[in-house]
Amino acid sequence: MLDHPNIVAFHGHFWNDNQSALYMVLDYCECGDLYAKIERHKAKKSYFDDSYIWKIFHQICLGVEHLHQNGIVHRDIKTLNIMMTRNGTVAKLADLGVSRQLSHQTMMLDTMYGTPLYLSPELVDNAAYNEKTDIWSLGIVLYELCCLAPPFQGKSLLAVAEAIRGGQMQPFPPHLAGNFQKVIRWILQVVD
């Protein structure tokens, strides 16, 4: 069900002969995670090319689309959970440890999961949420790819939560093309 080129695949598990150890076979992502790649660019004060951003973001979106088509909400999309392969040209969504499957009986979720900088307004308000929370996190990832920093910042978790609740993003850097700004604003809009 989760076999997709943009999701780190679990290929099975194997017990050793005396059943005392479990071995899991996973994809090898030789380029690490997207967070580390962004940090390297930040240290060099070097932004990604527009075409690279669109290519990586598109792959991440394909992985999320596959999850959502199978009724799964990831709930922890962040740059640390996006693995990079093939010289950093292929992105794979990873760490489905807190993901949750939706069903006809469960259309909305209400358990709190995620990383504070990536929380959607619904999660900040401890309200019911659905797969749209993953879309919000995609907007955060896109902002980070474009700006090399998260959009919502504050001196405390409470200040970050207030910035998320109010949709108060950090200003875009001057180099950022208008189409990126438009897409980010569209994804990260706070709906009452």
C-alpha cells in the first residue's frame, strides 16, 4: 500500500535463526535529510535555485498525495523527515511513526502530534483536524526551501503558537519570486 518512489519504503522484516533479533530492510538515503541540506545552504548564505525547489517540493507532494489517497495522515511532515537520495535530487517522505489512518468512522483526529514549528492552527488550538494538517506542513517545508528558515518564529513556544494562529509569517527575502510567495500564502492561510 505504501510502495511509492517518494516514500521511504519498508521492505519487510526478518527474524534471525533463534528469533532474538528483528531486522528491518529500508531504503538507503545516502544524502541525509532535507533539514541538513537546508542548514548547509544557510551556512553558505546560498539559496536554492527555483527549479530545484519546485522539483523537490513536487516529489514531497506526490508522497503526501499517495498517503492521503490511502487514507493516511502523516502528522509530522518536516524537513527532518524528508530524506534525500541520488545526489540530493530525489526526496522521500519518511518517519510514519505517528501517522494515522482515517476511515469512514474517523474523519477527524483530535490527538496532538507534530513538531511545534510545523503545527497547523488546528493543532495549536487543540481542535479536531484531518489530512489538511499535512498540507499546512507542506507550506512550512516550501517556505523553508525558499527562505532557509521556518516562517513562524518567536522567543517562546507560546509566541510561535500565536504567530501560527495569526498567520504572521516572517517576511519573504527580496530574491523570492512572486509565484513562490503566492503559493506559500495560499497554503499557509489561516481559515476561521
